[in-house]
Amino acid sequence: MAASRPPNVAARAAEKRGYGVPMEQHDRHGQPEAGRGAPERAGGTAVADRRPRPRWRQRVSMTLDLIRANPTGRVALKIFIAIAGALVVTIGVALIPLPGPGWLLVIAGLGIWAVEFHWARRLLGFTRRHVHGWTQWVKGRSLGVRFVLGSVGLLFVATVVWLSLKYSLGIDVVARALHYLATH
């Protein structure tokens, strides 16, 4: 028999306030959660249930459901998520040529957008798959190949830092270093 899930408190509270809320709960992939407690048969083998989500994630999900239950809240949430995600992505894109967390911020901005926008969820999944694939490919290589890949990465970052300092701030680190070595 399937284990019953606790009712969605946010949806109940929104319904009390007079907002129309669909009571069928969905998992994060948009599928109804009915019958999730019982293992399903797939090719004759039982598929194990997923681990329960952490409590803080349940609380955030509940809060978002409550905000989405109000028509004004739904629009305000979309606008807030769009602006916050755009701000983080813009800062990340600006930091990509500089050393630091440029790509990390772009991915974080996608994560913010993924809260409300399906296209961002798909793009974030695509990014995760490819980063994971690249990581697994690198792990499968010999130590020498990994050393070469790391050296190329460090050389690229050093070149970007040198060019950024030279053309943004007018500081030619290489010329100064060569001058210092020649005079001392």
C-alpha cells in the first residue's frame, strides 16, 4: 500500500484565503506524486523511492507554493526571480574574462531562473550533464593528461589576467617583472 504524504500546508492556507489552488501535488519534474510511495515495476525489477527532500527545501517549496497561490504573488515572484537571475547572470558574464567565479555565477543565475522558468531548468540540466560528462572524461585520463589539461587551464587564466590588467588598468605585469629582474 502506498504511504500517504502529508497535505500541502501552503495550498491549504491559500485555499482558506479564497484562492483557487490545485490540491494535486507534483514532484519537481511536474509529475503527480500519487502512488510515489509504492515501488513501481520497470522490466521486472522494483525501482527504489528517492530520498526525502531536506526539511529546508520542503519549507522553501511550501513558501513558493503559497506565494504562487495568490495571483499577484505569482506575478511578483516571476518578476523578482527574473530580475534577480538577470542580475547574477550579468555579473557572471562580466566576470568571465577575469579570474574568479564568472561561470559559477552564470550557473547560479540559471539556478535562480530555474525556480520559475522551464527553459532555465532545461538549460541548467543540459549544463549539469555536460559538466559531469567532462569531469568523468578527465577522471578517466592518465595523470599526465590531467596535468597537461590543468597546465593549459592555468596558462589560459594567467593570459586572461595579464591581458585584463594590461588593457583595463594599463599595468603590464610582464614588462614590470622583466624590468625588475633586469635591475636587481
